[in-house]
Amino acid sequence: MGDLIHFKKQGDKLIADFEFKDFSAAFGFMTQVAILAEKQNHHPEWSNVWNKVHVELSTHDAGNVVTNKDYTLAEAIEKLL
């Protein structure tokens, strides 16, 4: 896996926090991530408050641990930035 800039492994999750100029930019980012996640059939746990997006990745069907699916999605998310 490549080097991740925003995502850090914490316990059994990859976690990242993103900050944007406003709510519209944050929501636009989330929309792009949703399309990536759907294509990969791997969906994040996330939250959004105004211009901030918090993302957590783990593979539920593997027992809620980090797998290659998480690293693949994290890398794709980082390429959006």
C-alpha cells in the first residue's frame, strides 16, 4: 500500500479528519467519496459538521479490522484532495 497522508491507523480503524472552506465543499467531497465507496462496495463510517468531515474505515465482514479494502478506499479518497 502507498503512503497515506491523512489516514492514520488507530486500533482497528483507519481514521482521518478533513476540513474544507465551507459546508458545500465538505458535502461535495462526501458525494465524491460516496461514489467511490459504492463502486468498491465498501462504505465508510463518517460524520459531517459544517466544514469538517470525519472518516473511519474498517472491514465489517472481516470482524471490524483494517484490511486491504480499507487501504484501497483510503488511497482513493486521498487522491480526491
